[in-house]
Amino acid sequence: FPVTINKQTYMDTMKALHNGLLVSLEGIDGSGKSVLARNLHNALCNYSVILTKEPGGTPLGEKIRAILLGNKDTNMCPKAEFLLFAASRAEHFEKLVIPELKKGSIVISDRMADSSLVYQGYARGLSLDMINLVNTWAMNEITPQLTFYLKIDAQTAFKRIQKRNLPLTGFEKEQSFIQKTIEGFETLFAQKKNIVTLNAQDTPEALTEQALDAVKHYLTLNS
Ligand code: TYD
């Protein structure tokens, strides 16, 4: 990618990084979060940067992920489902996110707490207050300083998911569920600060450049 960081910017931004920087990527399935997360991680390779995801990011988190994404037949109740996502999140923060932030790293996470608010809250109908309370506790009151929201319509996302030729997870199956998650993200992010909305239909290169600019801008403002 033609994205580089010059030396002065690098020196300035290193000052802003003594407490690390937590960045999350959010959006519905098929919005391209994982590709952007990888590309942003590569573009920031001059820094101490780690790429991680939820659910997952730790050995226990990966086991929980396997339970959650293999949950096609068990028909797990929404509360159990949320508590598993929250358990993965707590382990993630304790074992990886907080130690990395303490070292001054940039931590890029493919999904985080906002996904629970959208999927288990807006889409499955659990109490948003309860989800917020448990998330805050699981995350030791730490929240991402920057969240990239990859905005996409349901039809385009569904087509992308089908093209992958992988079996669909329980979360990807129904159009009406996808529509609820879109409305959830829109409602949630209309009320939140530090959200950078990106058009998921831009090219991967353009998305990387916009995300990198936003990270640099954030670090410059806070140095
Ligand atoms: P994701 O890693 O984006 O799926 P994949 O990499 O397989 O495309 O996320 C897995 C699914 O978990 C996704 O459908 C969203 C869902 N999810 C929740 O329902 N709640 C949460 O808190 C999180 C983090 C994810």
C-alpha cells in the first residue's frame, strides 16, 4: 500500500502512545472488517501493534468462539449467548488487551463490546443496560478510543457472505436478523463519539488509507 508514516509524525505520535491505543472495528457480517483489520495492522507495522478479535484473542476465547459459532443446533438462549461473549471479552482484556495497552501498543480488535449491544441487545432483545453493565465490568471500564464502523446494506453483505462458500453461522442466516443488526449499529453509533464511519464498498486500499489517516489524526491530536 502507498501509505507511509514520515519520521516526524512517528516521533510525535509515539508520545501519544504511552497509554497505548485501543481501536475496534465493527459492522455486520460481510462488511469487510477482517480484511480492513489485517490491512490496518500491516500499515501500522512501524509501531508496536497487535491484531486480535472477539470472540477469541486468547486460548480460552478461541474455545468459547468455537462453542458460539458452532451453535447452530443447540439453540442457545440469548442470555447464555451473551455471557459467553462476555466471558471471552473478560479473558481478552485481562490476558491480552490490558497488558498490551500498558506496554504502549496499538491494539486493533475485529469486533468488541458494541457487537454485543447490537447482536444480543438490539437484535436478540436483551436489556442494553445489562449488557453495558457487564461489558464495562468485563473490560475494566476501558473503551476503544477509536471505532471504525464499516457501513454496508443487507443485500450486498449477504451476497459477500454467500460468495465465501463457507457454511453460514447462526448469526448470518436470516435477512431479517441482518436487517436488525444494521438498524442496531445505526442507532447505537448515532449516539456515540469516536466512531469513524467508512463506506464498506470502497476499495480495500481506500479503506486502509482512511483508517490509517484517522489513527494518525487521533494520535496527533492527543500528543
Ligand atoms: P466474526 O468474527 O465477525 O465472524 P467471522 O470472522 O466468522 O466472519 O463474528 C462472529 C459472530 O459473532 C458474528 O456474527 C457476530 C457475532 N458476535 C455477537 O453476536 N456478539 C458479540 O459480542 C461479538 C463479539 C460477536
